[in-house]
Amino acid sequence: MADLIDALRRFDPGMEVRLAVQPRLPQEHAISAVAEADGIVWIGDGGARGYCPDEVAERLGWL
């Protein structure tokens, strides 16, 4: 979890967070609840919001 926290520290805390999934057809999903179970932190899917812009896929190394 420290890796995720460190990666997020460089951004403004007021920014929205989205999860990019499916590298071949990049989609963006909202983040919902965050919970812990059996020593694992789970980030809930808040639903699809559409497709990621090409710039996002490029910055993630998917294009």
C-alpha cells in the first residue's frame, strides 16, 4: 500500500481519482468504497465512466 500512497502524493489531493482498466480497450472506472479484509486493502469499483483518452493509455504505457 505504501507504493500507492507514494505514487499519489505527487498529485493535488483535491483531484478526482479514476481507475484505468483493459489495456487493449482502455476504460475508466470511478473509485467507490475502500475496505480491508484478511490483510488486503480493496478498492471498490464505482462504475464505468467511459473510455480513457489516448493520452492516458500512452502515459500508462498501453499504446
